[in-house]
Amino acid sequence: MNDILKIGSKLALICAVAAISLGLVNAVTEPKINQMREQKLMNALKKVAVGMEVGKYKEVPDNPVVKGYYPLNDNSGTQKGYIFNLVGIGYGGDLNIIAGVSTKGKILSVVMMNNQETPGLGKEAENPEYMKKYIGTGEDSPVPVRKSQLSQEDADAITGASITFMGIGKALEAASDFAKKEGAE
Amino acid sequence: MLLKILFSFLSVTLLGGLLGVGLAVAAKLLAVKKDERIGDVESILPGANCGACGYPGCSGYAEAIVNEGASLTLCSPGGAEVAEKVAEIMGQSVEVSDVKMVAQVHCRGTRDTSKYTFDYNGLADCNAMMILYSGDKECKYGCLQGGSCIAVCPVDAIGRDEENRIWVDKDKCISCGKCIDVCPTHVMKWVPYDADYIVACNSKDKGAKTRKYCTVGCIACKICEKKSGDGGFVVEDFLAHIDYDMKGDRTAAVESCPAKCIISTKTAKAEIDEVKETVKVNDEN
Amino acid sequence: MLKEFTKGIFKENPIFIIVLGLCPALGVSTKVINAIGMGAGVIFVLLGSNIFVSLLKNFIPEKVRIPSYIVIIASFVTIVQMTMEAFAPALYKSLGVFVPLIVVNCIILGRAEAFANKNTVMSSIMDALGMGIGFTLALLLIAFIREFLGAGTITLFPVGSFSGVIRIPVLADNPVRVFGLAAGALLVIGFLKAFFNWYSERRAG
Amino acid sequence: MKGLKTFSIGGVHPPGRKYLTDRKEIINAVIPGTFVVPMSQHLGSPSECLVSVGDKVSEGMLIGKSSGFISSNIHSPVPGTVKEIKDIYLPNGMLSKAVVIELEGEFDRLGKEQDTEDWKSLSKEDLLGIIAESGIVGLGGATFPANVKFMVPKGKKAEFLVINGVECEPYLTADHRLMLERADMILEGIRIISTIVEPERIAIGIEINKPDAIEAMEKAAEKVSFPLEVVPLKVKYPQGDEKQLLKAVTGREVPSGALPIEIGCVVSNVGTVHAVYEAVVLKKPLIERVITVTGGGIKEPKNLKARIGTPISSLVEECGGFSEVPEKVVVGGPMMGFTIYDLDTPVTKGTSGILALTSKEVKNTLRTSCISCGRCVNACPMGLNPTTLFKYIDHGEYDEAEQIGLLDCKECGSCGFICPARIPLIQGMRLGKKMLRKKKVKA
Amino acid sequence: MTYIGIIITFVFINNFILTQFLGLCPFIGVSKNIESAVGMGFAVTFVMALASLTTWAIQNFILVPLNIEFLQTITFILVIASLVQFVELVIQNISPALYKALGIYLPLITTNCAVLGIAIISVQSKFNALESFVAGFAAGLGFLLAILLMSAIRTKLDNEWIPKPFRGIPIAFITGGLMALAFMAFDKALLTNLIG
Amino acid sequence: MSDKLSLLVESSPQIHNSDSTASIMWTVTICLLPAGLWGIWIFGSRALFVLVASIAASVLSEALMNYMAKRKTLMDGSAFLTGLLIGYNMPAAVPFYVPVVASIFAIVVVKWMFGGLGGNFMNPALAGRVFVFFSWTSQMTTWTMPRMLKAADTVSGATPLGFLKTGLIDFNGSVSGPAQFLAQQGYPQTAVDGRVIDWINSTFHTHLSGGYYDLFMGNIPGSIGEVSAFLLLLGTVYLFYKKIITWEIPVSYLASFGLLVWIFGGRRYGLSFFSGDILFHLFSGGIILGAFYMATDMVTSPLTRKGMIIFGVGVGFLTFLIRFYGSFPEGVSLAIILMNISVPLIDKYSKTKRFGITEEKGKNNE
Ligand SMILES: Cc1cc2nc3c(=O)[nH]c(=O)nc-3n(C[C@H](O)[C@H](O)[C@H](O)COP(=O)(O)O)c2cc1C
Ligand SMILES: Cc1cc2nc3c(=O)[nH]c(=O)nc-3n(C[C@H](O)[C@H](O)[C@H](O)COP(=O)(O)O)c2cc1C
Ligand SMILES: Cc1cc2nc3c(=O)[nH]c(=O)nc-3n(C[C@H](O)[C@H](O)[C@H](O)COP(=O)(O)O)c2cc1C
Ligand SMILES: Cc1cc2nc3c(=O)[nH]c(=O)nc-3n(C[C@H](O)[C@H](O)[C@H](O)CO)c2cc1C
Ligand code: SF4
Ligand code: SF4
Ligand code: SF4
Ligand code: SF4
Ligand code: FES
């Protein structure tokens, strides 16, 4: 019995030392980690804000695509658009997308965040160039969701990854519709 | 922050302590007795798993030594050294002769030097060739060159040269005896590791007959017997044998052998290096 | 002492000869930079755990040997994890679940079991360094081949204006993408292992 | 064609090529000057040689004595002098002692009228004694001593006596001709055997590629007092094997590793039956048998009644020699027979045919590794998996091979015949069995 | 995700061995013959299901309430290691033959990436207790499937003439590579289309 | 011995069947040729180039491996056949390196690392194809229009199945089946097709949509050798006649696949169960090529009849699964190689019934 307690307490001792040291390290790194996270988000927001001011985040409940948005205001403070936090369905699973959309539903800017697409195919969408296919659409022309809506050159560029393309397109379409509806209210 | 460290400390320590106690209890309740000597013996055995001891691999032998009191000298690759170490663990003493024996092929007959009686078509395996008229060589004692020994050697000590002759690299041979077991013509035989020469013929036919079918066969002329002087060579059953206990000089005998069938064991390694069998190929005629 | 160091690099290379610690070797080897990061993490943990295990070898009771080692290892891993997340978040993200999995990297526990708990601190350090560097080199080799063929790039640290990505002219446009995927990883390590077998066989004569 | 009986699993259809000889009457072979009589012509232990060099022997004289329970007597085929006693290779590749006899002196039987014996008064034991005395062994291929086979063990009952007139081996027509030309004698032989084994039913199985033989047997059966069922069978190799024959005729399956008597059956080849007739009625020991000499490489294929010990070269010569250089000369049928390299090899009791096969008939094309086509699996009448067996054996895993039924393989050759990769499967099986035996001896 | 979805995901789509690279050491080490492969497969399945469930409890009853998630790795592995050791003791008592067959690999389950991997992945996927358990079980089944197929192939390969440097482990990797190639047939879309 | 006859000595049997590995391989090759010639005719010389590249790479790799392993297996025809089948599985417009890499991968890695002909457990041609498919997905999914459809340039060359796959993703309407769907979306058809289908409809009082004739004859974009179901089937007639392939695999494959299509296949088009279009799915994509020429590869399929049927059903199920629910329009290659990896297991558990062994005794023997 004594033996057993001794063994238990020795393991406990090692654990204790480990836990305390880790707690100390954590005390140093945690603020730093949080800071980095925020920074990353800010960077992304800045990219999609197209020079406008970003308001306070609002969650959208019960929407499969639009998870929430930041209002976008111009200098005067009137709302000109939204930055949407979108979830699309790609080839490898969910696509996290941040998109700037005008109140009229026009796509202003798109950035692909977390995704599990295939490098070289779907992951090409992380490339800023890629999103040009969507920008400017949504208000007058529909957001493209399939190859046939693209020029030959653009269509060739997405060959082999049209599911990703459609996934982003559909998410943006939903965002655009959302913006139009909100804007109309 | 301090609170967090405190929580960490408490939870992990508690978890550790609990599990530690739990495991200790479990170990006590579920303890299984096991003879530790098995592991010790196994770690001393060479791990070649060659089967020379007659047990399934080294671990099998280790178990047999500890549980069944198997003889300690069965491991030929390990030799005297291992046997002594094992004996130490087992608290016994052993006596082993430390003359290392290796396998050697006692035949150099090739398509050029020996007569063949028919065209053989079939498995490249000596025991299979044996089924059909004991092989295609007219000499029924020689190496069939089917390479069964190559296939069974656990350490790839056997190879063939360009003329299809089989050679054993005595430095690689671990004396497991598998090739000797498998060889159907018994042309693979034990030779002391430090033997300098072997009589590379196995024909027990009369000299005149041997001469008819093979130009490198022993014709039992007894010249070697005479030249060696100290009895280092004995001709028996129309075949010369070397008495490896005699340490006299054999070069005179070797040089005067008319069939040139007494060969140096040193050449064996040189020739084996030329062609190595990587894949056993049984197809394509 | 030097022998303890060099053996891990070739003769007892953890990946190619002992064949342990495969998961991270394959999982993170899509980019050269990942291999470097992973290698550094492993060296650190290996070093730390080897030192502590060999220090504590008389203190740790037999029955809880493995849990104790693991706690020690896990502490170092967590340190790596937190530091990496704080200071190299991109790398942390691309190594993914394999960072915490350093804990179970078979090499580390294997070394603690097979070496550190029987040897002095100094030789344990040497052993850790050798094994760690051997692991890293192997990882680098695999990652290099996989990234070169599978993506047509070589990704290193960004330095100054250099983005850190070297593009291989023809391959970058049409890489043999399978090498970046699971199947390619297994094929690459299979061929490398065969090459090492062949080479050591030749060296042995 | 439908509704004909045959066995259920496996089997192949090699080209029959029986037309070469099936119209050729059996004729007595020329008697050469020298005979070589091996002392091991049967299953079991070799006979004990009773003569030595220089001895005079007469036709039908006992020169080799049965040396055990499973062994057989051997008689001199001709009168003459013993010239030499030497070791020779038999067609099956085994070494055997053989007596070389040079023809000399008078024939006691040849060309003389034989008196017939009324055997009906003899007892079972007497009959068995005569059969043993006459050195009769199974002429269907197994060369199992006939007297041993006909001795039904205590506690066992022979319900069926099945006569094997299948002759499923391609090329061979010896049994076929025998049934055509000597149906009555065969029936007499059957009667003798049934006196010994006392079966409830007697049947003879004949493949329908021999319609004339079926007819001849049916006609002969009408004349006798006991009921003989003539069972026509579908043509399929190896129907002649007793296990397959019994499956086809009686529907019973001989259990793995057991003998036909286990399921109440005795099987005997028509040639054996005929030999029994000659031994009992004509008091003639087994010194000659019918042999089909044929094949694409033989000028004039024939069915010859040849004396045991005749060198094969003599028979070949009698058939006009080779029409073209044969790729190989085979003793026995093409599916189970053995190649010989020396034409001086003698004819033995088990020799049913001599074939000179040309390369066109042999079809030894490029050998490749096994392509797992599974044809051998579907061909094996024993339901074995030859390719897997072969792979185990090729890798020295004999115990594994035994586990999946190596010992059930009867080397029928179906798998080797059908294999497109030309894998020497049967040699593998024989190697495997040999190594197993070696291992058991060692253990 | 439904339970069926979890099972399909972890058995086929995210097969731990063939797509996730988790648990390769035992996969290569214990797949030489079918019997021990199956034994190992079941042992791993059992441990993974238990580990996934236990660590869920640790995560949700200790780490999250106390806000000390950074101790995830250390606590999880501690629990897993003890669990494995316990299982080892039990197997040793119940089936010495199995214990012998699994040999050095039982302790290796502790250090099998798959076990800690499923624990972490379950937490990351925010599964509930039952889902965690099912995920662990399914991932184990995926391992079992892969190692079973692999061992059957390797038994066949024993009888082929593999080029010498490739015999043993290298050819096992290449075989695994080809299996992974085939398993690419199972992708996310399959799951989405099958169960929406 | 020179004065005497030199005779061959070997083990029984002394005669052999007329089939040999080489004749089997070459016969299969010849039976495949019509479909390939058709591919060359409709897709142009580029297709020929692809075939030559894949065959040359395959044969040269085999030669190289022969040299390294000191063996001579070139004439057995298997490498030629593998090369040919790889070419058949390529779109006509692929860059040359795609078939070349596929062939090298097939021969060197999939076949020779496992000991050459007979040693491999996975179909080399398909493994090669899948390897390059995953490596160069876009090149492998860029299709050339056949010559008879070039004028009608409505859509860029998508195969019927590819077109359906993308077309159906957000389809919620209801049509009578894939053929009508394609027709509705303006998938091109030849004029002959219209006439033939009209003739069939009027003669047999059926209501077929257009497109089946094109599908059956091969007037569609697709891989070079897979498009013409008709010519492929023509070749199989001879293969069956020569008993080179047996019915088990193709029949169980097509039957299980057809059954699943019939039961579930209509759901995508808003139809009820038991209304899938079997005909369409049997003649589109590589199913005919796969079922008769690739799943039947004896090296990589089970040994026993029972095993073959299990295998066929498995391939059928997986093809259905991938084609209808996966992200690839085709599914044949992946389904076959997936079942290839289970063949050793199937072989282990699908034993033949042994002669003279009753059930109970058999069990004791295990
Ligand atoms: C290895 C691999 C990775 C793939 N990755 C993606 C991807 O990232 N995004 C995508 O949309 N489709 C991906 N696909 C799906 C196929 O390419 C799919 O058939 C294609 O999207 C169809 O589009 P297409 O009509 O442009 O050829 C991938 C396929 C494979 C084989
Ligand atoms: C594969 C095979 C084929 C056989 N074919 C025949 C045959 O065609 N005719 C025949 O009489 N015996 C044949 N036998 C021999 C029979 O199995 C059996 O030994 C014989 O019929 C018994 O009669 P016996 O002892 O009188 O020869 C064959 C044996 C085997 C193994
Ligand atoms: C280029 C080419 C090479 C061929 N080489 C061979 C060969 O080496 N061996 C062979 O048996 N058949 C070969 N054939 C096929 C034969 O001509 C024949 O069609 C085939 O063997 C059919 O066999 P069968 O006689 O059983 O019908 C070749 C065919 C072609 C087109
Ligand atoms: C009926 C039949 C089908 C074959 N199918 C293929 C095939 O799909 N792919 C391939 O590479 N080889 C095929 N082969 C050729 C050969 O079997 C193949 O190269 C072996 O798998 C190589 O070991 C086939 C052969 C035959 C007789
Ligand atoms: S030494 Fe013996 S086993 Fe080796 S090849 Fe010669 S005959 Fe065969
Ligand atoms: S040469 Fe013979 S005795 Fe020596 S190791 Fe090889 S098989 Fe064993
Ligand atoms: S030789 Fe043996 S394995 Fe081959 S078919 Fe005949 S019984 Fe079956
Ligand atoms: S018939 Fe020949 S090639 Fe076919 S499976 Fe049997 S052994 Fe292999
Ligand atoms: S490193 Fe993953 S199981 Fe060994």
C-alpha cells in the first residue's frame, strides 16, 4: 500500500512540476497569441474594407452561409456596405471567406481564409488575382457560379477546380442577396 | 493568471497522482509472472532467426532454453561465444569446440567441362531436378546448379559465377547448415573455416568413368596422396579427401593434381562477387 | 561520445533505418519549411526529454515509467506548441495537429526508453542531438522531394524581399501533384527506404 | 449428349488424337534380342532378384520375388541367359535394378495352343494366390499389386465393382482395342474378380468417344449370367482416375486421403481384368501387355502387344521409326506420362503407351510468371488451388502447402495442361511431396 | 454531422492511415500477417474509442471550465498512456497469445499517433460525448480496415519475387501508397452527396 | 551424346493447351484495336500520338526493367497491352508527358516493384491513370470534341458524364433521365443519332430521347479508347469465344451496377425509385472498357469463380457510389483499383470446394 502511494506521489510530483512550468510559459505566450490572432483578423478586414471604416461585428443567426458581418461606413458614417463572414462548401470541406459587399449587392472584395482545398487547384483561390472573376458582379450581373459564365481564359484557369469556384460563387451570391435585402429595408 | 497556474497545478497533479496509484494497483492485481531470463537469453542470441537450432527463430530457442532446458550449443551462428554467455545466464557451463565450420560446394563442373545427358526443362530447383533422372548431368554426384542452396541461405552467402558455378562466401556463412540440408546431391559439405583448399569434386565413380564425363573431376589417381606426404590427402571411394587436422603444406599436391580439382578456398570469394543472384527467376525458357 | 551523435544521422537513422516516427515525417513533409520547423521542434523536445529522463532515471518508479516519460515529453511539446503559436503562427498552422503529436512521435519515447534511461546526461544529449538531426535531415530529404515534385516549389524562410518560395520553372506550372498527397508521401518514403537498404547493403559489402 | 454422367468439379478437354490408332488392331510385337527387366515395376518395395549373371531362364520363369506385403512377382518374358544385372533409370526417373536377358532357346508358350483351366472350383484364396503368383499389378497406371487390392479388408464390404474402361488419356487406345477385341475374355476376368470381391453391383465406365467399345461390351454382357451395367460417360479428363470415375458412376466421393474401399468400391482397369483372365484361365504370368505406340513423330502408329523388358527403340522401329525428330519421347499418356532420354529404356508393366511428340503437339511456348488466371483452380478435379500450392512450394513453405491439400493432388496434370504461363505445376507438386516426405523422415 | 456521417468520414474519407498519416508505425510494423494485424486492429479500435471518450470528459469537465486548454496535450497523453498500459495488462491476462503476437507494438499504441490524434481531432471538431466515442471507434475501424487489407496484400507479396532492396518495409510503403491512391476515391463530396 | 537424339526431359503433362500468356495478351490487344482506331479517327492524329507515347513509354520501361532484373519479358505482350490501355484512358489532347508518366509509373512502380508480370496486386494501367489523373486533373479532364460534333460547337468538350456531374449540382427540376437532361441543356448530337432514335421509337414504339446512338457508337467526347461501346463489345465477343475472359466479373459488375442505377439512379432527376436509366450509364464513360478489359485482368482479380463474383459486385457498387455521389463523373478506374486492393483478402476467403472433403472435415482442416 505504501509502495503504491509512493509511486502515485512520485508521478504526481513530476506532473506538478510540469504543470507549473507550463503555466508559467503560458503566462508569457498567451497574450502574444491573442495579439497575433487579432492582428491577422485586422489585416484581413483592412484588405476587404476597400478604404472604408469597419463597424462593429454583428452575428447573423440561422443562416447557413452568412455567419455575420461588419458594417462598412464611409467617412461620413453612412453605411455603404458590409464585410461578410461567409462559409461556403468547397471540394475539401468548408471554405471561410471574407467579402466586402456594397449595400446594392455588388461584390467589392473577397479574401479566402481557412480552407482545405487542394494545393494547385482549389487553393489557387487564396491568390488575390483569382477573385477578380467575382469582383464587380452581384449588382447588375449575377455572381458567376459555373464555368459557362466565364470567358474562355477564366474558364480554363479553373478547370479541375470548378467545385471550389462554385462554392465561393454561391457564398458570394448569398452575401449579395443578403446585402440587397438588408439594404432594401 | 496565478489562479490559472494554480488550477493547472492542481488538476494535473491530481490526475497524475490518481493515475499513478491506479496503475500501481492494477499492476499489482494483474501481475503476470514471466521468466526474465527468456528476454535476456534472446538478447544474446544473434537474431539471425536462421532456424539452425531447430526452434522457430531465436525467440523460440530462448524460450526452449529457459523452459525446456534445451541444449545451449545449438546456435551455430553464435558459436562458442554466445553459448558461453547463455550458459552464464543459465548458471550452467558448456563445452564447445570452437572450430568454425562453413559450407563449401565440392564441384566445379560446368556445361563446358561436364557431360549432360538431356535437355532439362522445368523448375530451377535442385530437388525438383533430382526427380527427373537425378538431374541432367551425367555425373550423379555433382552440383546441379539449380540454386536451391542460394534460396535457403538466410544470409545470402551463396552466389553463382558467370558459368553458373555455385560458390559459398565463407566469410558470410554463419554455419546454419540449411544449404547442406537442402542439397540433394550432398555436394555441399562442411569444411573448417580456415581450410586453405578443398577437393572440388564429389564423384564416387571410378576414375575412368569420371574422366569420361567430366574434365575437372577427381579421377582417384592418388597423386595428391603421394605428394602431400604427411597424409593430408586420402583417396576413398575413388575420391580424394583432405584431412583438415593435418596442417602440412599442400601446395605440391595441389599443383600436381592432373584434374586441377583441388582449389583454394580464397578464390571462392573472388568469384562470387562477380555475379550475385538478386531475384530467383523461374520463368522464361 | 561522438559515436552517439553520428549514429543517429545515418547508421541508426530513426526514419530510414529504425522506421519510427513516420507520421510526422509524412504528414508535414509537403513543404521544406515545415520540415525545418518540425525538425527543430523535435530536436528541442528530444533534447529536453532525454536530459530529464536520464537525470531522473533513478527517481522514476518502474510501474509508472511510461506515464512519467510522457509527462516530461508532453511538457516540452506544450512549450514548443505555445512558443510556435505565439511567434510563428503560419508555421504552426501548417504543421497542424502534428505539433501536439510530437508527444507520441515514436522516436522520442523510443529514445527515452532505449537510451536515456540507461545512460548519462552527456551521452543522452549527444544521442538526442544525433537522433534529432538525423530525423530532421530525413524529413528535409522527404520534404524536398515531395515539394519539388508535388508543387514545383521549394519553400524556405522569407528573408527581406525574398518571399521564401523558389519556383522550379517547368514543374511549378504542372507539378506531379500526387507527391503532395498521401499516396505520394508513402511512395517517396518507400523508395527512399529501398535506396537506403541498397546503399547500406553495398557498404556492408 | 445431355444427361450423360461425369464427375462434378474441374477437368479439362485435351485434344484426344485417338484417331491415330483406334482402328489399328492389336498385333504381337517383334521380339528383340535383348530384354531388360527392371525389378521395380510396381508400387511398393522392389522385387527380390532371384537370378544372377550367367543363369539360364525360361519363358515365364519367376526371376523376381515379391519382397513384402505391397510388392509383386516378376517373370522372365523370354527364354534366354542373364547377361548382366545393372542399375537403370526407369521412365519415372527412379533408379532400379534390372536383369538383362539375352534371347536364347525355346519358347514354352509362344505359338503353342494353350489349355484352359476350369477355375470355377477354386476358392477365393486360391484365386488370389494365382493372381499374386502371376505378378499382376494394376495396368491402369498405378501398378498397385492386384491381389492386395482385391483382398477386401475385414469389416469392409465391396458394394461396387467398377471396371475402368475410360482411358481418358489422349492418344492411348490400348484399353479401347482390348475391349473391342477381347470383350468376352474381359467378362470372364470380371467374373473371376467378382468371385473374389463379391460385389453387389458391377459396372463398367466407358467414355462416349469409344461408341464401338460400349457396343462391344454391351453385346458381350448379354451373353453372361451376371448383370453388368455399361455406363457411358461424358468425355472429360481425368475421368479415368478412380476417384472421378466413382463420382461419375456411383455418385460417391472418396474422402480425402482414403481408398475407394472406404465407400464400398473396388476399381479395376480392363487391362488388369484381362491379365487376371490370362493368369487364371491360361495360367500365364504377366509378361506382356498392350501398348499404344503413337504420336505425331511416329511413322505408323500401332497398338502392340509387347513383352515386358522390350527396349522402347525396338517398338519404335517396328512402327517405322520417327517421321520427324520428336521434341520428346513419352512413356505413358501425354497427361501423366514420363519423358525418357534414352530409347533403350525398357517397357514395364505400367507402360500403356509410347508417344513421340513433336513440338507442335507439345506447345511449349514462352514461360512467364503466373498471371493468376485461375484456370488451374477451375481445372483441378480435386478442388485444389494449384497456383497457390505452387507458390508455397516454390518458396519452401511446404507445411502451408500441406495444409491446403498438397497431399490430395494426384498429379493428374490438368492444371499444368491448362496453364497459359506454362508453370511446371506438377513438378512443383512432386517436389513439395518429396520435401514433405524428407521432412517427416527427419523429424 | 450525423453518426453515420462520422463513421463514413473516419473509416473511408479521412482514413487515419491512408489519408491522415496517423498511426503509420504499427500499420507498417504489424501488418506482416493477417492474424496479428487483426489483433492489433481491434486493440487500436478499442483504445481509440475509449481514449476519445475519456479525453472528451477531461476536456469538457476539467480543461474548459478551468480555462486551462493549453494543458490539453499533457493531460490527454497522460490519460491515454495510462489507459493503454491498463489495456496491456488486461490483454496479458486474458490472451497471452495475442499479447505475444502484438509484442512490442502494444506499448507502441501509447505512442500511436492515431490515438492522441483522434482525441485532439474530436475536440477540435467539437463533438459531444457520444460523437467522440463514435469517431474514435470509426477511426479505429478505418485503421482495422487498412491494416487488414494491407496484411492480406503483404501475405501475397511474400510469395512474389520483389527486388531485393524493396523487400519488407519499402514495398509495404509502396503498397500503402497505392492503397492511398485508391482511397482518394472517397472524398468530401461523397459524404455531402450521400447524407446531405 | 552428340550421335544420339537429344530429347527434352520435363515433368508431366507433356502437352499443353494452345493458350499461352503471350497469345492471351496479344489477342486482347487485337480485340481492343477497333475501338482505338475509332478513337483515332474521331479525335484525329493527336490521339494516335497519345497512344504511341503511352505504348512506347510502357514498352521502354519494361525493357529497362528487363535489363535491371536480367529477365526477358518483352514478348509476353503485357507491357504493350498496359501501354495501350493507358492510352485508351487518356483524353486525346493531353500533353505528351501525361501518358508517358502514367506508363512509367504503371510499369516501373506498380508492376516491377512487385516482381513483374503476375506480381502486382493493382491494375498497372489504372493505377497509372489514377496517378496522372490526380496529378494533372485539369489536363486529364480537358476533352476534345469528336470530328462529327465539331461543327455543332455548343459547349466546350465535356463528356456526357462530366456534363451531368456539374450540371446536376444545383439541379432541382425534373426530367425523364440523363439523356433528356443532356438534350434539354443543348448537349450536341449527331444527325444520324436523331434518325436512328426516331426509327427505333417508331418501329418499337419506344420513347427514347436522342443521344443513345451517339453514346453506343462513340460519337461523344471522352477517352480515346472508351468512347465506342459498340466496337469494344465486338472485341469481347471474340474474347468470350476464345475463353480468354469469363463471364463472372463483367456480368456481376454490370449487373450489380445496373441494378443500383435502376433502383437509385432516377432520384437525381426528381424521379422515384426504380426508374434509373441503365442503358445510358452502361454505355457512357469507361464502363464497357473497364468491365470487359480491365476488371478482368487476371493478375489483379480473384482466382476462384466465387471470388470473381464478389469482386465484380464490389466494383459495381463502388462505381455506382463514386459516379452518383462522389466528385468524379466516372468512377470506373477508382472502383476497380479499390477492389484490386481487396483481392488478396477475397482470395483468402473464397476457397474452392475440395474433392472428398465434407464441410465439417474441411473446417477441422483449417
Ligand atoms: C486530387 C484532386 C483534388 C481536387 N481538388 C479540387 C479542388 O481543390 N477544388 C475543386 O473544385 N475540385 C477539386 N477536385 C475535383 C475535380 O477536379 C472535379 O472533377 C472538378 O472540379 C470538375 O471540374 P471541371 O468541370 O472544371 O473539370 C479535385 C480532384 C482531385 C482528383
Ligand atoms: C489422373 C489419373 C488418370 C487416370 N486415368 C485412367 C484411365 O484412363 N484408365 C484407367 O484404367 N485408369 C486410370 N487411372 C488409374 C485409376 O485411378 C486406377 O488406378 C485404376 O483404374 C485402377 O485399376 P487398376 O488397379 O486395375 O489399374 C488414372 C489415374 C489417375 C491419377
Ligand atoms: C504486333 C504483334 C505482335 C504479336 N506477337 C505475338 C507473339 O509474340 N506471340 C503470340 O503468340 N502472338 C503474337 N501476336 C498475336 C498473334 O498474331 C495471334 O493473333 C494471337 O496469338 C492469337 O492467338 P490464337 O492463335 O490463339 O488465336 C502478335 C500480334 C501483334 C499485332
Ligand atoms: C483480359 C485481360 C485484361 C487485362 N487488363 C489489363 C489492364 O486493365 N491493365 C493492365 O495494365 N494490364 C492489363 N492486362 C495485361 C496484364 O495482365 C497486366 O499487365 C498485368 O497486370 C501485369 O502484371 C490485361 C490482360 C488480360 C488478359
Ligand atoms: S550445391 Fe546442391 S543445392 Fe546448391 S545448387 Fe548445387 S546441387 Fe543445388
Ligand atoms: S552457406 Fe549454408 S551454412 Fe552457410 S549460412 Fe548459408 S545456408 Fe547456412
Ligand atoms: S495435378 Fe494436382 S493440383 Fe493439378 S489439377 Fe491435378 S490434382 Fe489438381
Ligand atoms: S493456370 Fe497458370 S497462370 Fe493461371 S493461375 Fe494457374 S498457375 Fe497461374
Ligand atoms: S509516428 Fe505515428 S505511429 Fe509512429
